[in-house]
Amino acid sequence: PAQVAKALAERIDDKTIVVASSDLSHYHTYPDAKRLDDRCVKAIRDLDIDAMAAQEACGKTPILVLLHLARQKGWKAQVLDYRNSGDVTGEKDRVVGYTAVAFYAPAPESLAAAERKFLLDVARKTLVRVTAGGDLPEVAEKEVPPKLAEKKACFVTLTKEGVLRGCIGHLTPMEPLHQAVAENARNAALRDPRFLPVKPDELDKIKIEISVLTEPQPLAFSSPEDLLNKLHPNEDGVLLHIGPRTATFLPQVWAQVPDKVKFLEHLSEKAGCEPSTWRGKDVSVSIYHVECFEEEHAGR
């Protein structure tokens, strides 16, 4: 089931519906069926693969595939209904159980205003320290809001009087979000190879923007034209793989390059390839989304 789910994950997109069909328990008395089916429905709802593997459902394998897929995609499960044949016919000596469960991708949790401010303050303090030759600022664990202690991927973007001055980030969660912000703020200021390191006397002209990322998900497409049709400007962050080369643009880049073809051509060039290489073979694309916020004014 895990291998089948992996293969499916690489081919489905947000317009794909995956259906797993199965009866639950068979030919038990109504009370016994209800008890058995409660366990089965709970295993499905909780995405509990081990518990589901021990259930009686005749279509257990497709259900397990769907649970593996849900875990890979970060989906949640919602039980819509449960009944058995005794509920319908009134005959409760030998019944068959049924349920309907929907799987969905939850909307990314937004950060509260205070949490955003905390991260922007961390980034600003980081810039002040590292441009003066210091280390990353220390943050007491008890001061970190719980959500910011969770592992998340993020980018930190620096602009100076509206012009890009540095942008560095992670595409996958590697460490607690507040630490990732500090590290990427330092890297954007000092280690972006496109720019000279930021100097202390520039800080009052620099504005900080933070983008918190969802997990990149493979986007299935059958042709370059199909890929163009499936991209959503201003919403999708795009991770382009061309053989061993990769490059990404945050969703904010659509504002500068709104044309889908030019967007992918620039991304191909960023990956070190010819502009048209995105149309060729050995090309894959993953999509992610961001929660983006910035300082109100440069310097603070």
C-alpha cells in the first residue's frame, strides 16, 4: 500500500478525486458489528495504519493505500456517516457495516499578529547582531510561542528601498520556525551569493519579509501545456526539478513575472539551464503555498 500511495502521490493534483470502496464488518449481530465498525472507523479517522491493518473490512488494502496517501499529503479525515444494514432494513441478526469518510487538505494555520511580530523581531535582532560580527541572538525557550516552536520551512527576504537585497530559505522543515527565521535572516544578509554582505549602516533602509511555507507537493502534468494550465499565479510557489538541478520561485515572484511561460523560463535559467528547458524531458514540478508578512517600515 505504501508504494502504491507513493506512485499515486506523484500523479494526482488538486482536481483529482481518489475513491477507496469497501464494506466494513460482515454478518455479525448488530451490537457486535457496531463494536467492530467503531474500531475500523476510528482507525480510518485517525489515519492509524497499524490499527486499520487489523480490521475486518474486505477492501482493507485500498483503504490502507488511501491512509498512506493521506499521510504523505498531509490530509485529514472527517467521518460523514456510519450505518449498517440493520439501520436500513431493521433486520439485526446478520448485518454489514458501511461508512463514508472524506479526506481533505486543511487550510494552513495562520499566525496571529503577535506571532508574526515575534518572528519579525527575531529577524531584525539577528540582522543587527550578525552585521556587527556577532552570533545569532539567543531566545529563551519559555518565551517562544508554541506554534513558533514547531518545525516549519521559511524564507527571509530583504529589500532595500524596494529592491531585493537578499533572499535565503528552506523548502522543507528542518528546525523550529523561530530558529529557521534567525538562520535565514543571517544567511540572507551575509550569504546570498548574488549580493555583497549587508553592512550595519544599511539596516535602517532594509525591510524584512518572512514567508512560511507549506510542504511542497508534486504536481502531475502530462505536457508543457498541461503544466501551464495547472499553475495558479500569485498562489503557487514553484519548485522546478530539471534532472539534478533545482530552482524555486516564491509566489511573490508572480507579481514581477505574471506570464506563466516567462515565469518558467526565468526559473529554468535560475536552475542553470536554457530558458526553454522546462519544456523538455526529466522535468518535474512541486507546488507549495506561503503565509507572507513584512515589517511596516524599513528599519523596524
